[in-house]
Amino acid sequence: MSKTLLTVTIVLFIGCGTLVGQTDFATQKEQMVRIQLQGRDITDIETLSALLNVRRHEFVPENLKNLAYTDGPLPIGNGQTISQPYIVAFMTQALRLKSNHRVLEIGTGSGYQAAVLAKIVDSVYTIEIVKDLATTAEKRLKRLGYDNVNVKWGDGYHGWPSKAPFDAVMVTAGADSIPQPLIDQLKVGGRMIIPVGPHHGVRQLVLITKKKNEVRTKSLMAVRFVPFTRKDSIDPDR
Ligand code: SAH
């Protein structure tokens, strides 16, 4: 085979391989939305469209990309996990988001949930307590063009006072109780969703609605989440 022909063949081969890979992810993503979300109780168009448009395989470790669209959580390093697509969709839908909303997320993790929120709302503020994860997620979101997401490394218990109040708050780590600063930073009429319950046990996904003179809470379903911690145990320099 001539050198040119060999080069052309190799380029075509690599090109097709990339294309097949991408189509494959696109198909898996469509099936995920149709079967795991629409097949259950996810009906909100904005939520469905967001999950259809975020490339979940970009948010999981290289060796798990082939499992990115499966019906479960996946490890993302540092002992943490990216939530099951259905849980991401369920929590997003519960917040009844609007395009002009500002949303606070606690527990950036891989940045996937933040990216889903960013497809729907004006701006997302997200806090991660593990420095490694915060740094990686920030870079990833920037590379993928999510310009309306702001990532901060720190303890999300305190919220992000300088950016408050928020239209909605989402906590993606399981807490023993509801952090008061997060309720304080929620607008009147705003909604917050948080897994609450005993450490290492099954927790309840609680929806909080802040009214003028009261805070209403409603349990939506039983869930398992990695724990809400108060200190980055991974980084000894802190
Ligand atoms: N939303 C993430 C998954 C979150 S897993 C995603 O889409 O990938 C829960 C995350 O919450 C973990 O990364 C954990 O380190 C973080 N976390 C736990 N306690 C926290 C706290 N007090 N403040 C901020 N992040 C916290």
C-alpha cells in the first residue's frame, strides 16, 4: 500500500471510529431519556430536554464511559458518586425551574447536575467540599462551554451569601438535618430539595417551599446518597 493511501485509510478509520462512538452515545442518551425518565414519572419538558442535551459520558471517568447512560449511580473518584440519571431528573423537575432563575447547588461532584441545571436556568452557583473534585469539575464545565456555572470549593453548609437570594437550592449529598443558612438564602416562594436522614441510612428526599411566614416540608421518596460532610478530609493542607 502506498504511503498516502495508508494515511488516508488510517484517517478514515479513526474518523469513522469517532463518529460511531459519538452516535452510540447519542443513541444511548436518547434511550436513557425515553426509558429511564419518560418511562417513569419525568414529564417536565425542560428537564427532559436538559438531560437529552448534556453529554453525561463527559462527566464520568474514562474507564466508565461505556456505562455513562446506564440506570444507576457511578463512582467519580474521591469516594464520591454521580447520581443515577433518574434521580438527577427527579430533583431537577421538583424545583419547577424557570429560565430567569438563579440556582444554588451543594455537592458539585462531577459537575453533571450543575450542567443539567445550567441548560434550564440563567445561572448556577455550585459548591464542592473536596478540592480535587471542585477543580476538576470547574475545568470540565469550562471546557464544555457551561459559562453560566460558577464553582466554589468550600463547605456548602454556609451556602453562598454574597450571591443570595436564590430561586432554588439543590443539595446532592445526604444531610442529617436541613442547614438553616440554605433556607435563609432561599427567596420567598423559592424551592429547595435535599436528601435528609440518618447517616449511612436510607434518607428522604425532602422538598422545602419557603412561604412568607412559614417553611413547608414534604417528603417525596426514599433515596441513598453519599453523606453531606463538614470538612474536606481529602486535602490535609486546608
Ligand atoms: N451533583 C454531583 C454528585 C454529587 S455526590 C454530580 O452531578 O456529579 C455529592 C457531593 O457532595 C460529593 O462530591 C461530596 O464531596 C459533596 N459534599 C459533601 N458534603 C459537602 C458539603 N458540606 N459542601 C459541599 N459539598 C459537599
